[in-house]
Amino acid sequence: MTKVEQAVTRLARNDASRVLALLADRFGSIDVADDAVQEALIAASATWPERGIPLNPAGWLMTTARRKAIDRLRADRAERDRQEKAGALAILSDAPLVGGANDLIDDGDISLEGSGTSQLRLMLLCCHPALDPKSRVALTLRLVGGLTTPEIASAFLLNEPTLAQRIVRAKRKIRDAGIPMSMPTSIEERLAILLQVLYLIFNEGYLSSTGESGLTRPDLHSEAIRLTELLSQLTDGTPEVDGLLALQLFTMARSQTREDIHGDLILLTDQDRTAWDRAMILRANNVLNGALADMSPGPYQVQALIASHHANAASDDATDWPMIADLYLQLEQMTGSDIVRLNRAVAVAKADGAHAGLSVAESITTLDQHHRYHAVRAELLRLAHRWDESLEAIDRALERQPPPAEERFLNRQRQQVQTERAD
Amino acid sequence: MEYMLINHTDPNGPGPAPGTPEFEEFMGRWMAYNQKLIEGGHWVAGASLAPPDTATTVERANMEAVGTVDGPYAETKEVFSGFYLIKADNLDIALALAKDMPVDTGFIEVRPVAFRPDA
């Protein structure tokens, strides 16, 4: 990447959404604001190599995008006047031209002050319940994260037209259905969707890190953390937001030890704890402690607390498994999720032995189609020395088409069980 | 903007019988809702439709009427049972009004109006 390319990418990631949010507020149209910002970024790539990078790139972006938005609105208005003069019918499906003539007067206000609330409303707009869930993710990365459509497509291993279509459709629905960029009456409901979106982007980071095509993919782990940090600032450290942020940081701190050089999974028990990112764990501890001090518990804080017990334990044996089992029980009560119960089964096995863990696992009836359910049962059965049943569970897990790394792991497990049985 | 709130409800679903005190109360809720729309400046039009067994569906294809059949367009448990045409500044306001509608059980589809010749 050249210096200019780096500067433009930084501008897109760090400042574009502030500018977009302010322009959307000013001109009442996400479409106009987004197009203007995109055009300004293209102009930056085209002109900066010769003219040099401006001293204040964010200010430059605001000025340039603002001018492009006004040009576009003037052109739209002129076109409408022309058509009306030509006696054409009122334009039926045209974007509603928002506001009066005042909007088109360039008052030269290019301040980025107070962009925070606009940016928060933009984030919440991207997660409006009237948008379909897949679009929410794409739109958040595009409009708030400042990622380009090709970048998002490659991060999600989707083809570009599919993703572009998704974004276009979502923007069209925002425009045509009149979805406002205003503060929702129930911020909790909307914030819950937004956290879900950020959680999903973070988890998708695993997918993007195991790609084989040699493309440089944006690191979704870092993008999710960046956006969650931004949300934390904008909502003044809401406990569940910080819970999610801490969870992401704990997970990120261990990410280098999760796989070996062949891309094979390394279980938590076997991970090299000296390679964990201590500084990041300390930061996560601080964020989590701040969240917990508010005494307003929620599922992300509980998950972060579980992650913190792992991250701060000196070894697998030194881990407070009874506490973790208890936290999983709390999480299960909050979410009603059988996946959580499956995780609890593992923690209970560590705390009270394989039999206790197995009885929790076997109380689950809804996960028969999940390879992980059978993989966990296989491991617990192995620990209980029920070799034949363990092998059978491994077969069932393999039949359910696990991802390649898990498939290799299960095959190694099978060999181990066979060896143990022979002893 | 204008939105149409389209009700899809089960004609055999729960609801009080006409003449009972519960029915009076039920109608009262609808009257109050209508009043709220009028006073809030949202009202454009609204109607409750006769049951689907009174419906007749006309089909057109290639710019011609090709058939007329007895019954509503889609045979589902829920039927298109009524509508409101309202004015609201944005979808959030329209959704809030839809959520307040005293429908016992059913779905309310909210759609922006694209064009209305008499508007």
C-alpha cells in the first residue's frame, strides 16, 4: 500500500461514518450522504498523490463530501424542475427531496463537532428491526465501519454482487419505507440487535482468518472491536456494551494460540498460556470490572466473566471450574440456549467429573444435528472410559459435516480413544 | 409519508360475540384507536372488510382480465380483514401506531404508499 492508499483507508475507517452521519442528518437522506462520502473518498485517491495529503484529512472529507451532496441535490432539483416544466407527471418513485431551499445554501458549516449522537443514531439505524438480519451486518460494516463492498464481500467469503445487492436493497428500504435515523423510543431493544450484529462480526473473524485464497481480508476481529469501542464511547460505557467489548478482548488475546501452524485446533487445555496477550487481558479485565460495577448484569457480561476466568487462570488445572459451571448456569437461565447448556456440561465435567457432565449433556434434546454436541459427548464418554460409545459419538459428529479443522481434530480423537481402549 | 396498515387476522379467531358487554368494550377500543388516529393527524382512511367468503378475485394476465373466481386471493388461516391509511412522518411512528392497534391476534403489515392519485 502506498502512503496515500493508507491515508485513504484510515480516513474511510476512522472518519467517514462521522461525516456520513452528519450529512445524513443535514440532508435527510442516507443515500445522498453515502454517495457523497464515497465520491469524496474516490477524489482523495485520485488527487492526493499529486496534491499531497491534507493536514486535516477529516476536515477535508467533510468539506468535499458536503459539496458533493449539495451538487447532487441541486442537480436532482434541476432535473425535477425540467421534468415538471416538460409536463411530465410528478415523479412517482424518485427519492423524496428532503427539506426546503435552505438546505441547498452552503452555509460553510463543516464542523465535525457533535458528530457523536449522529453517529450513534446511524449505528442504530443500521440495526433497525425493519431491515433483514444479513443486511444489518453488511450495512453496519459499510456505513459505520467504513469498509468497502469488496472488502466486506471478501471478509464474509461472499461474492461481491450478492453483497452489493444486499446493501442496495437495504438502503432502498430505508429510503422508500421512511426508516428514520432518529433515537428509538426503546433503545434497549435496538441496542440488543446492534450488540448481536457486533458479536456476529467478531465471530465471523474466525472464518476470515482461515481463508486460503491469499487475499488480504479485513480482520473482522479488529473491526468488531473498533466498532464496539466506538459504541462504548457513544453510549457512555453501557454495561452490556462493555461486556461485549471485554469478551472480544479476552478472545482476541488468545487468538494466536487457538490454532497450530497447520490450522489445526488447539484445545484451551493445551494452549500455550505464555503466548497469550497479557496487555490485552489486563485491558479486558479493566473494561469488564467497569461494566460489572454498574450492577446491571446481562448475557455479554456473563460470557466475558467466563472468558476472564480462563484468561486469568495460571493453568487449566488452576481454573475455577465450579465457578465457570455456575456462570454457565446463569447464562443458560438468561438465554434459554441449549448450546450454552452444552458448554455447561463441559464445565460441570471439569468441576465434578465426567459422569456429572454427561448427565447435563444428555439432558439436551435439541442439538442432535450439531456436530459439536456429539463431539462434546464423545469427549465426556472418553473421560468416563466408555470407549465404544465415545467412538460412536465421534462417528455421529463426523457424519454431520464439521468444518475441516474440526474434522481433523475428531479423527485424532478417534485414534486416541482407540489407543486408550487398547491399554 | 403515508402508510397503509394492513390487517391479517383469523376470522375464526378469538373475539366477543355482538350484543355482549365484552363486545361493547371491544368496539370501544377500536373507537378509541380511531379517535387517536384522527386527533393525532394520522387519519386518511380506514375500513373493516366483510368476511373472505364474500370475496371474489379477478385475475389479469397480459393486460387482460383472464378469470374471476370465488374467494380471496390467498387461502390462509389469516385473511386480509381491514386496513388503515395513515399519515406519519416516518416508519417508526407508523410501526408504533400499528403496535397499538387493538387487534386481538394477527399480523399487521405496514407498507408505505407509493402514489395516491387523489392526494
